[in-house]
Amino acid sequence: MRVLLVEDDPALRLGVRRALDSAGMQVDAVPDGNQAGAATATAAYDLVILDINLPGKDGFEVLRHWRNHGAEFPVLMLTARDDVTDKVKALNAGADDYLAKPFEVVELVARLRALLRRHRGVRTNLCSLGDLQFDVASRELIWKGERIALSPRETALIELLMSTPGRPVLKERIVSAMSSWRADFSSNAVEIYILKLRRKLEHTNVKISTVRGVGYVLELFEQ
């Protein structure tokens, strides 16, 4: 899951970013609306956390610009006030959810995952292929009831592959999803993580196949 965090408070920005990183999310963090616009113009995000009280353009203005230009990614807005007027204004501007400060990080993470499930039309927390399951909520990969330990990068990669089992995922999409706004994730790095995942799936009946010139596909095979 690739997330853009737009928050001008340095301490809160760092704290939220670290918490989301620990939850297995890939986070780009910027302090104002101008940089937020630049980020969404150059990278694809699964969702955005947007503070209302930003320097220069406020969050409402930034969000209206995105929606007026066809951006469909879900947006959760943050504000320092638990005010009904702000909530209504946020939703009318195109926000998908709203969270007042101060908040618990566990609630933020739960809301983000719920937003993403609704946006993708996911009816269950589980993505399955044979006996292999990926739990979207807990970020766990499970084979016949046993958890397969994954790094955050491996988790992000398997989530992409498990979201479309049996269908190729473009290599360019993987590179984009695993890159950050300020640092690209190379094609060679993708191949390294594909190799790591293949090793961790060796004892299962699921394999990652290379579709030459296209990308990678997760599929079943006979053991």
C-alpha cells in the first residue's frame, strides 16, 4: 500500500510516517499543498492522508483541485478540531473519511485499510490462491494456517501479486508501487525481491512466474 502523507507539523509527520512504515505501508511525506500536488502528479498513490490546516493552500483547496482534475484515490483528512462544520466541509470537498487530532495510530491504520478495501471493492480481508492466503488487515501471508515471515518490501510485493492471482502484474506497476517520491525503486531491485519471495514460497504449491516483457504472475502448480 503506497500512501501520501500531507502534514506540516514535523513531529507528527515523522511519527505517523514511522508508524505506517511499521504497519507495512510505503509512505511519502510532504509538508504542504504545493509539494502534495507535485507528488501526486509524478507518482501513483493508493490513498492520501491530508491535513486541513496547511501553509499556503489549505487541505480543502488541495482536495478540491485533485477532485476537479479527476483524482479518484481515497483521502482521509486530518484536523485539530473535532468540528461538525469541518467534517461536512471535508466530505463535501471530496474526502472519504475524517479523523480529528489527537488520534491513536492504531485507529488511523484501521481506517486507512478500511478505506482501501472499500475503494478496491474488497468484501473480505483475505486474498487467496489455493491454500495461500494474504490477510489485508493483519498484513500476514499464511500457508495452511502457518505464517510466512516477510519484510515490509516483500509484504508490499506479495499484496500486489495476490490482488490479481493468475493475472500478470506489470513490472512498471511494481516499480511505481515500491518507489518513493524522492527515490526510485529500480527494476533490478524488483528482481531481487521476486527472488526472495520465490524462496519463501518453495514449500507451497504457489509460484511466481515471469511473463517475459510484461511482469510477474502468481499461479498454482502441481507439486
